[in-house]
Amino acid sequence: MSEICIDMNQDTRDHALSNLETFDNPKVIRSYTATTSLMQTESVILSRLQSKFIGKKILEIGVGGGRLTPTLLEISKSYIGIDWSEKMTARCRERFPHVAFMVCDARNLSGFENGSIDLIVFSFNGIDYVGHTGRIEALREIHRVLSDGGVFIFSSHNRRGSVQRPWQLMQPWRTNPLRNPRSFLKLFVGLLVGWVNHIRNRRYEVHNDEFSILNDQAHDYTLLTYYIDVEKQVYQLNKIGFRKIEAVDFDGNFLSEIDYTTCQDTSIYYICRKGGSEAAG
């Protein structure tokens, strides 16, 4: 297996390269490294599935600062973590020197053989930062390398959730500049940076029947983020070839099809399976 399986000459219409600049930012890397706890929904899903994957081959895509690495290593030592950010990957190697990490783009998993991975995890809505074309490429690659009976877990932004625009965030004039000058200045600078970034990036937003690409509040409005309704995400996954798909809300509740159109959580976790009757968890 090669140490690098990344192709940064992909079609930039998906804005993946501009998003990558944000994830390479030292401030962003520090924030990802500082986050160590699992989300409630991740705890529920992994607790439910871990017995089926003890000792199995696990691939984590978009490892970020290594937040999930210790938990996944408890399930199996046959673990490898990948990230498209060389700087994020380097940080993980520093934190976990005896763990295998590699720089890799999820749209090009050529370093992995067909059906070679039993469990694939792509958390923190990482798949939402390569746009629509890149998303389909990544899902096809993930389906290819997943073993028969394997499971793919990932999260994605819910289009029915709320998106805050700069004018909806905390305003500096709500803080008394005489009593709290430092807080006032911090809020004012943050608001200004967010406005400038949003004015620059909002022209690239996309809205259609299947999905939206929005410039949301993440990392001071520097990102272009993919949003999709739950039922459309399930349909998209079925078209790729995934089966027995389950959607889980932010609190770890498994959604029924009736819930798909009413859930307004910002992001949703999905559990997807590739064939095999043993995949039913």
C-alpha cells in the first residue's frame, strides 16, 4: 500500500481545494486536536456495532486531529486513518506514532483493494466538503473497498437544519465596550471576518432539488458545505449500491421514514451496508 493516494488535480468545481486551505489552517488543526470526546450519536452507533468488528479491518476517513482513533483502536488494532490534509495527518502521526496514517483523498482510494475493509468511518460531516461530483466519487470508492457484509458510517449536514448567516450571530454592540473592551473587540473582529468571508463565498452557493451547497458559519464562513435532506441522502446511497441504510439523529435516536421529513437536526449519521445478510446490525 502506498503512503500517499491523493489526487489534488480533481475538478475544482466542487470547491474542494478552497475548503482544504481551511483545514490546513493551524488554528483549525488546533481546534480539531483539542476535541477528544465522542458525540452521543457516535457512542450509540459504535456501541451497537463494535462486537461485529472486533479484530476486523477498519478505515477511518478524515481523521482530523485523531478524535476517534483511540475508540476505533479499542475495536481493532487493524486500523488505518487517512486525511486529505497533510498537516492534519502529520499531527495525528505525532499524537499516535505507532498507528498507521496516510494522506489520502476519499475520491481516490486506489491504495486500497476491492473489498479489503470491513468497517469504514467518515465522521464530522467530512464528506460534505468535496461538493456533489466529489461526493459521488467518494461514495463509489468507499463502496468498492468495503467488504461484502461491511458497514460504512458517516455524517452529513441536514438541509432541514438551521444555517446561521453572519447577521444572525452574536453582535458586538450587545457587549458594553467600556466594561468589556477585549470581548467587544473580539466579537467585532469575528463579525467583520465572517462578513468578509461570506460576501466572498456566497456567490458559489448552489441550490437545487437534490442538494444545496451553502457558505455556513463553520470556521468563520470559509467553507462551502454540502447539505441534503435525509430521504434524498438515502436515495443517493441506494443508487451507489448501499443497502439497509439507517439514519440516526444527533441524540442517537434511530429515525423512521416518517421522521425523515420532520427531523431538523443540523447533521445526521448514516449506517450503510454492502450486501451480505450478516451486515444486518
